[in-house]
Amino acid sequence: MKLLLITGGSRGLGRALCEQFQSRDYKILEFSRSAPHEYSIRTDLADPETSGLIVANAIEPIDPGQLQELIVISNAGMLEPIGPTSDQSHSDLIKNMNTNYVSAVLLLTEIIAKFQTAVCRKVIVNISSGAALKGRAGWSLYCAAKAGMENFIRALALEQQAQPQPFVPINVDPGLIDTEMQALIRETSSSDFPDVDLFIRRKNQGLLVPPDEVAAAVIRILEQESLSFGERYETSKY
């Protein structure tokens, strides 16, 4: 069995990835709040402990010995609240950090614990962003989580290299995707996000790539015979 475990597959890049992996005969378990697919499991990543239990219960029946390949894609993320953290409620700050970082780490931890001994090709993909490398005013939470996840993946890669049956953790920067998140960015006031005009220009100049094209590039990365532990891949090069 070829298995894909993915968070945030309800729309945008996540949905496109689900569709393309399904066409390649992967069994899919998709975790998201809206859970739109027949293979979806309703999961609110703003609640890390509950979402961790949901994922653990969902993968418990799967026999690691039956796996031919396991692809794990940590894709879910949220940008809101946009603006200085001092202007936001504590509950909104915690929701963002739980969704973008805490739940991502907990879910990967559950998956690794379950399938560490599986004898097959195993790849963990963290869908990252240019925000992991560059701070932007108004995006402090998002930038922090993306940078934190990239470094988590790099450290995880070092740990996995010491395992007899390792996962190969990688970061993937999907570049500029034409998604609902981009639309949200363009609707933000310049007082909350000073770089908003840059993102409007990118849209007007046709620089945003459709999600299905980015998903195809992610798959081309994964189809390489050899992936480097902890490497950062950019879909624009594939």
C-alpha cells in the first residue's frame, strides 16, 4: 500500500496534492477542520492535544508491514491574525501558534512513533514558505512558525539518520501560489501589512502559480531517486 498522510488538504495546494496523489493510487488520510473529502478526518489543529489523538486513532489500524511507501505532508497553516501581536487577543495568538507549529510537531511525532520501524520509503514534507527566511511586518506569528518548522525538520533529519529505518524529512518552498491565502493578503490594510502593495502587484503581473502546477512540482521533487535529509527544495526549480 502506498499511503499519503496530509494536513490541510481541503483547498489550495493541499487539495491539489490530494487529487494528484489519488490519481496515482495512493490511499489518503487527510486531516482538516472542514474535512471535505471521502478520505478526510475532521481535525481542528487549533486544539493540539485533541488533534494529536485524532491522528493517532486514525493511523492505529494501519499495519506498518503492509506499506510500500509513506508520504507525510504537513501543509496546514493559517496567516491570521495579521498585524502586530500587541493588537491581537491572546486566544487568537494561541490559535495561530497551535495550528502552525504545535499541532504540526505533535502530529509528525505521532506518525513517526507509529511507522518508525516500517521497512519502506518514508518521506516527511514540510510545506514551508519564503516567510521562513524573511521577516515581514504584520506576519510575525506566521514567519516564526515557518522558521521554527524548517529548523525542526532539519533537526529531525539528523535524528532520523541515526535510525535503522529512517524517514527522510525535507522542507519544500512552494513559491507564490494563487490561493485564498493570497487573496486574503491582498485584502489586508497597509496599516496591518505594509507590504500589501507588493502582493497586489504580483497578482496583477501574473506571478502567482496555480495550485495544481505547484502540486505537480512537489511530486516531481518526491519522485527523485535520492532526497537529501533536511534539504530545502524550491518548487520553482522543478
